[in-house]
Amino acid sequence: MSFQTAVAQIKSPIKDLVLAASQNGSQLVGNSEKDQSEVRTWIEKVGQGELVQEANLPELNGQLLQRTYTVSNYLSAADVALYGALHPIVSKQDSARYYTNSSVTRYFDHIQSLPVVRQAADTLAPQFSPVTFDLSSAPKGERKAEPPKKKKKADPAQAPIDTTPAAASSAVAASPAPADSAASSAPAAKSQKKEKKEKPKKEAAADGGKKKGNTEPAESGEPAPSMIDLRVGHIVDVKKHPDADGLYVEQIDFGEETGPRTVVSGLVNYIPVEDMRDKYLVGVVRTPPDFYGRRLY
């Protein structure tokens, strides 16, 4: 089935929305034969009408859980069709319903805000007017820490017994010595412990107490979330890496006096370069080292 045939099976105004968006976005049909086949499959499902029924939203929510788009990593006609089919359902839902299907809500809000979709939807207003979501009172997800795993103690009775001659000879060598020899070795062990305790004291006295008065701070404990420097950055320039096909080289402005930072990211296969330009992001900023050459994390 061709793309035009699949779109023709969709009812208006969703079909009109897909056609209007396809005129503005030439890549909506798919960049490869595999993607084109998946786009047609999704459009057929939308045309059948069962995919976006209210009773089937939990299943669709699971399919969109780990997806930004229905096909690959870019907008396609399948997303436009699915957005158009979801619009009458999502626009009539109360807050509790779109909290329940959070992946559908996240997906719908992302697709409706894309310029290609928004431009096509505005030509067919008010059928596809923007839907506003009140997420300020959304329930917070509960995170339950896994209980610590208890280590099983080895049962000596279940341990395998080595009956080889070498094991027998080592067992004889490791057998306890007579009581008189153990008693004679006890004073020697005590004297060794005293020597170990006295040795650090002698070294401290010879050093003149310099180690004790060292003002260099000790290493800090485990990293805390408050030590992470999160900042909003603005991508002022982005281009592909000259020596790596899967990397971008970005100039990101974090509002520092030294100017934008150069960041290399492996997002070529996930985000088109057009969607990277002039965008804002939240970055984990690596701080400069302190006096002792250490970093916060």
C-alpha cells in the first residue's frame, strides 16, 4: 500500500491535517524504506480507529512510554495522524485522566508544539486548537528504595571436602600446635603489637608535629545532589563533527564571562541538527578545580 492510499483511508479532518503538514515537511513520509513501511502501518491503525479509542489508551500509553516519535527519531506523518486522532479525546479529558496516561499526554503535548504540526493545525482551526495541560497539581511518583540484600552465610557442613593428598598434607601443616608452643609465641606477638604502636609516635616526634598540623582539608564525603551545578544553556551554534559522523560540536552559552562552552555530544542519530539550533537545555556544568586541584564531582 502506498503512502497516498494509506492517507486516503483516514477520515477528515485528520486526513486534511496530514496532507497540510506533508506539504510543509518533505520528510514526513519516512527517510528509508523501513521507516516508510512503519509510517504506513501506523497510519493504517489510525484509519481503522481502534488505536485511539478511550478503552485502548493504556495500551497506547505503553507503546509510547519510551518513544519520542512513533517511527525512528524524527517527526513523520504517522505522528501527525496520531495527534489528530487523539485531539478530540485528550481535549475533553479532565486532569485525572491525562495524569493516568502520562506518556500519551507527554507525546501529545510535544507533537502539538512542533512548528510543522502547529502551522498545519492552525489552517484547520478550531478543530485542532492547542490543548493546555495543568501539570502543577500532578501527583508525584513514588520511589521506593529496594531493601538491602542480605548476604548468605556459608554453611561449613555443606562445604565440599578435598580429599587429595596435597590437601591432607596442608591440613596437617595447619593443625594447631601444642599448648606450650602457643604460650611461648604469645609474648612475641604482644611485643610486635607494641612496636607497631610506638613506631607512629616516634615518626611524629621526629617530624616535629608537622603532619599533625597539616592544614590541607581532608577529602569530602560522598557526593550530594546539592554539589551538582545545573544551569540553563542556550545552543548558539551547532555543527557536525568533522571527524565523526555521529557527533555534534555545539557552542552552549551558560551565561559565563568566559563565553560559550564547546560541547561534543553523540546526538546525530537521535535529534536532527535543525532541532538543535537556538534551543535551550539544562546542563550539568563541570566546575573548575579548587585550590588543591580537586573538583566538586
